[in-house]
Amino acid sequence: MKMLNISLCIALSLGTVLLLPGCGQATAAKTPPLTAVTTMSPVTDQVLDSIQMDGVVAPSATVNLVARVSGYLQAAPFTEGQQVKAGQTLFVIEPAPYQQQIRINQAKRDQLATEYQRQQVLLKQNATAASSVEMARSNLEQADANLKLAQINYGYTQVKAPFDGIIGRKTLDVGNYVGANAGGTVLATLNAVQPVNINFSLNERDLLRLLNTRTVAQGATLRSLVEHHQIRVLASLQGESAPSETGTLDFIDSNLASGSGSLALRARFENQDRRLIPGLYAHITIALGAPRPALLLPAALIQSDQRGDYVYVVDSHARVVRREIQSGNTFGQLKEISHGLAVDEKVIVSGSNNVSIGQQVVASAAPTNAH
């Protein structure tokens, strides 16, 4: 009988270990450890409701500098890509032919002026007809016009900056022939970058939010506020977590685009440090109303499915619960929780991928920098 017990213990040790009387050493089944998660509670802070859009930086003024007379390009006394002043000479088209044209027209004008004076004297002496005097006067007026035209063309041999701005690259080097036909040869492009504009569009929903806030609360029309530059606009560039530039709304289109249902707007920024380079994408923020308290949670913790937004929380029994929430506006990396979450609840920050609803866990507070 003793040998039977020994044989039975050996046989059972090759299969599932069971606790039987007579076995020398029995192994007790171990309970698996609870999954560890980290949690945080929502934060309360003052927030400012706003409309957020993406826009593109553009010059406040731009012009293509063109040759308005023909000739060889004689000089380009500027450095490409640098600031130039209004009235500064940027290109010189050979002036000599136009100087000579002025001399020819001046001589012709002087000759006709003398003839006109002579005809007037003869008329007083009854030695010429009144029609001859009128013809001499007409010829003198034509000569005056031709002289002024020659002077204007001579002025066009110097292409000057119409405003302060940044000059681009030359399209032609000195020594090339430029012409005035078909609108003139484009020599370079000048952009005004102090100030600059940021162009963006507003959808219908956000437009109504802006109208309600500005017109109802302040008793003024949106267009009058734009006209008097009373709507502040904030801008941030890619990689910036907070706005770095402040401007004002200075243009609003007359109607919504039929295709997109959006309204074109423009904001002006002084751009004193020239950080806003034309062509850059910028994130635009227009504040609505005054700051107010809100319940906030990192946007990365909020998940979504067909039922809506939700988060995982650890309840008072240390079990995982799915909590349906309603989220609102985004403020930086935080998102407002308008419904479904209490300020003292423990939202799972890390470890949610390893747990299921109803599972008991061990929760610890997440580090502050993880929020």
C-alpha cells in the first residue's frame, strides 16, 4: 500500500500538480499580481474661448518691378534679398538715348516758341493771318507735350522702389537688353514685410460664434470692429505651443465662398523682428469673451469610437471603468471636459492597453511632468 502511494505521487508529478494526501511536497497555485497603472485627476484652470484656424503669411504689399522703357540694363545698385527704402534706385536702363531725346525736343520746342512769338508780332502789324498764329500756337503746344513725354521716358530709365520692403533676386543681369513691350520686362519683385498680412478663412459655424460674441455682447457690428482694428488676433508658427505674434483683424470679405462655405479674412501684424516670412503657415487664434473656469485633461488621454469620446478611470474599488465624456475646446495640449467627469476621478494615464473593463488594478499617481 505504501508503494502504491509513492507510485501515485510520481505519476501525478508528471501531469497537473494536485494537492493529495500522502504526497511528500505539494506546490500551491500562485495568484497572478495585479496590473499596475498610473492615474491623474483632471485639472481646473481659467481658459479663454477662441476660434482657431490655419493661415498663410503674405506681404502687406507686393510689386513686380518692370522696365517701362527699352534699352540695355546699365546698373542694379542693390543687394538681393535685402531691405530697400522707398524711392531708392534699384535698376538703371541706359539713359543716354533718352537724354538726347530731351535735347532734341527741347530744341524743337524753343524753335516753335520763337515762331509763335514772331507770328504774334506780325499779327499786331497786320502782316499775318490769325490762322497762322493759331497754327504756331498749336505747334508749340505739341512741342511742349513731346518734351514732357521725353522727360517722363528719361525718368523711367531709373527703376525705383515704390515702398520700403525686401527686394528679391534679379531676373536679368547687368548688360542684358530689356524692353517695354507687352507690359515690360520684369526685373525683380519687391515685398513689403513690415507689416505683413496673414490670410485665413472662417467656416460658417465659427463665423456665427464670432458674430454672436462681438455684436450681441458689445452692441457693434463685426465690420465696424474690423474697420477700427478692434479685434485682436494671435498667431503662432509651427512648433510653437503658444502664440508669439499679436495683430488685428483688418479685412473681412463681403460674402461666403459658395464652394467651401467659408469667409475670407485677413489680419495685419507689425512684424518688427521679421519672424513672419511670406509663405509660412501660421496658427490663428481669435479670442471670444472673457476667461472662465474649466475642467481640463490632456487631449492624448481621450479616446473615441462610435459611441463617442471616453476615458478609462479607476473607481473606488480599484477597478477599471469606461467613462463616457463630452469634450469641448482644445487649449494647447489640454482639452476641456464639459460633461461626464468629476474633478476627483482618477483617469488612467499609462497602462490602459494592458487592462480590461472591470479588472482590478494597482493605481499610482502619474509624475507631474507626465500631465
